Amino acid sequence: MSTAGGRTIGVLILTLVCLSLAGPAGALAEEQSPPAVPARIGTKLVRGLANLVTGVGEFPKQIYLIGKNEGWVQGTFRGPVEGLGMVIARTVAGAYEVLTFPIPLPPGYQPMLLPEYVWQLEPTPQLTVPVEPAAPMLKPDDR
């Protein structure tokens, strides 16, 4: 091997190392700004295709989740019913997203179902802080 070939390989390896180290920093900068419209369109198309193909995974998922959270008797009897409903919902949502991927419906190309994919965990409910009313409320004694 000649020294020119060795230098070329060395420069190539050094370039790859520098690019791999710069990659995460660039990804962090991109996360702070909203993704561009073409990226959101592509995400909607991929999400729709994934949900269209993997919607049947909701059947065993619902049996497992209901059995785990509410007991295996409930999971055995109610799980298949909810699973079938979610198979239909996720498959139809996937077909809708594939057919309408260039159109921003729902607004901002948001997912129709949460979680976005069948293999993701269920979203946890957000606790809301009670908001004080803008004007003081009248008590029954204040008439």
C-alpha cells in the first residue's frame, strides 16, 4: 500500500469520526425548531403506512394491557373486544393518513391516535393544576 493510499484512508476515517461527533449536536439544534413541512408530510406518510400494516398488533396488546391493569379475567373477556375495536381504529387511521398525507389534516400533521404507533407505550394522563377563576366567585351568602 502506498503512502498516498494510507493518507487517503486516514483522512476518510478522520472525516467520519468528526462527522459522527458533530451529528448529535446538529440533532439537538434541530429538535429546538419545529420540523419543516416536508419532514412532517413524510412522518405522516410513514406513520400511516406503519399503522395500516401493524394495526393487528392492537389485538394482543389490548388483551395484555387490560389483563395487566384490571386482572386476567377482564383481559380474557374484555381484551379481545377492545382489541378488535383498536385494530379497526388504528387500521382506518393508518389508511386515512396514507390517503391524506400531503394535506395538513389534523392541523400540523398531528397523529390521529395516541400513541402514534402500536409498539409505543400508552400515554400517561397529565395531571392538571386547578386554575383560579379570573373573577371572584360569589358565595351563596353574598347575595
